[in-house]
Amino acid sequence: VLSGCGVYDGTEIHEASAILVHLSRGGAEVQMYAPDVPQMHVIDHSKGQPAEAESRNVLVESARIARGKIASLAKLTTADHDAVIFPGGFGAAKNLSTFAVDGKDCKVNREVERVLKDFHNAGKPIGLCCISPVLAAKVLSGAEVTVGHEEEEGGKWPYAGTAGAIKELGGKHCVKEVTISFPVNFTLRGTHVDTKNKVVTTPAFMCETELHNIFDGIGAMVKNVLKLTGK
């Protein structure tokens, strides 16, 4: 499930790409979706500032990542899929929810909430990375998730305050690294698995680290999601 195209106002593109690579490697068939709604705003990524005169549609922008093969989130059903995965990027906090503005008092897009509840009720796994675990914390009371560490540690974890917000939302935060050094089972690297709720999360770009670490952590998340499908 995508939220636009670009870290500051949509889906984090590297995360989406990593998820797709690992799903492909795992032999999964993939369908991409996005809500057919306006973006909260448009960011000029070269300046990091809002482009006041612009407006864009989340589904249309997400189609850039999906290479055009995408459908409205309203069409996503549990009957057609074994699992659902949400990349991060500020779009999760701006377009899939109002977390970026309202914090613990945020609202979640109606279709996003439906999808999360439907997959949870069906006992089908949900994967989330970066900032998107706040969606599960809001919608699935008591869900265990990770966004990494709970202290900034000199800038290594610039969004560490999100962990406190997750607790205020009713979720349980579990401190995790982006990746764990060998020798450790690959499936344990940088990932938290809530086996009760079948929610799998990884910090990704919540941490300032090398891209390959983020790629590996996302790979562990995807691998655990696929494992939980039982297929």
C-alpha cells in the first residue's frame, strides 16, 4: 500500500523498492494499491519546502513507483491476498493518516483502517516499516511494533520521539536495531514480530545508517511476513 511518491510527502521510494525486490526474491505475486485522495501537500524535495501552488493525487503519484500497475485502495480485499505491507515515508503520516499534524490524536484514512482491521481479523500478516507502524498502533490496540530506538543518540535516531507517540496511541514499542550483526539468523535482523497480531515491523529510515542496512532490515521484515502466511 503506497502513499504517494517521495519521502517528504509520499512513499519512501527506496523502502518501496526494497520491499518489491525482497517480495520478488521470495516468489510472491504483488499488487500495489493507494488511496484515491489528494495529498496533504506537495513538497519540493530539492528544497525541503512545500510547493504552495501545487496539488497532487496520492493514487496518481503512487503509480510512478508501481510503473502504472496500481489500483485504488478501495479495491483491496483480504480474499484476494495473503498479506499486506506498508512502506514508510511521510506519506504514511500525512496521506494515510494525520499523524504528522495530530500525533497521538491522529485519524487514519478510512480505507487504510478498513484494510488493517480486515487483515487482522482474517489472521493474515501485516508488514510495516519506518513511520508506518504508527498506523497499526492506532488501529490495532495493543499491537507490538518497532520504530527503532527511543532516544535520539546524537542524531542517529532523529525520529525517536515516535516511540513515545506509539505508546500514547495504545501500542507497545519494542526497541530494535535496523540490522543486527552476524552471526544471527537473517530472519531476526532489525525486525520485530508480534506473533499474536501477526504484525511485522522494521525501523528502516528512522535511523541514520547505510542504505544496505535498511535494505537488509526490510528484507527480514518481508521474509517474516511471507513466513507468517504459511505458504
